[in-house]
Amino acid sequence: MQKQFTTTSPAQTRALGKRLAAACRGGEVFLLSGDLGAGKTCLTQGLAAGLAIAEPVTSPTFVTHQEYRGARGLALEHFDFYRLRAGGDEFADFFNRPDCVCALEWAQMLAPILPPEHLSITLEIVAPRRRRIVIETRTPSGEEFLARIE
């Protein structure tokens, strides 16, 4: 099952992230893929806003992982595996924790250890200010999540 969205500004991409956060109950894992500049971090900033996280969210490219706590009681675990070439097993304990939401940029670097319960989000640049965002799942819980998105 999949849902497709089009955004025409960073603000719209963040707003989609907020919509996703509104549907989160904890334990969600979002695998974010797309070219550099496609909006992965922007979408994650929207997730953070929707989880009532007040601190600024930036790409964790050089530190791989950032944790944010929000007023909704769910943590946002934000990963960027762009520079990871091997390993990553130490991060697997974060995936599917009921007290957090995980956003994994460049998740394909961890394919062997990714949890089966996840939502794949592909962000595609279709024009300088236009993004096609496709959210896909192959699990019943993922389908339930997609049904909760307004």
C-alpha cells in the first residue's frame, strides 16, 4: 500500500511531517530516501514539530544520531547513515521502541538490520520547488498507519 503527496515548498514538506507525527503512537520507523536536498531533514523537522519538540532539528550527518524529547512523551531518534559504510548494529536497539519514533535518512546503508515493521518514504525532486513524496508499506500495521493520515 502506498500514499503519494506533492509539496511545493519546505513549509509544505514540514507540514506533511507534522501530519505523519499526528498519526504516530510510538514505535514507528520511517526509512527516508532521496537525493541530497530532496527534503529528508525538512520532513523530519515536521515530524519533530508534530511531536512537540521545541529544539531545532538539524541533519545528524556528522554525528550519525540525534535524540530529541518532545512534550507528547515520544522521543524522536533521528539518524543519518550517509557516511556509514559498514556496521550499524549498535543502532538496531532503537528501532521499534514503543517510546520513540525513528527517522532514518539513507537507511539503505543498514538493509540487513532494518526492522520488518517500517514505512518507506521516498522524496523525489521533480522540479526546483516541487517534491513527490511516496510513503509505502507492506505490513498491516503500516497500512493502519497510512489510514490514520488525514
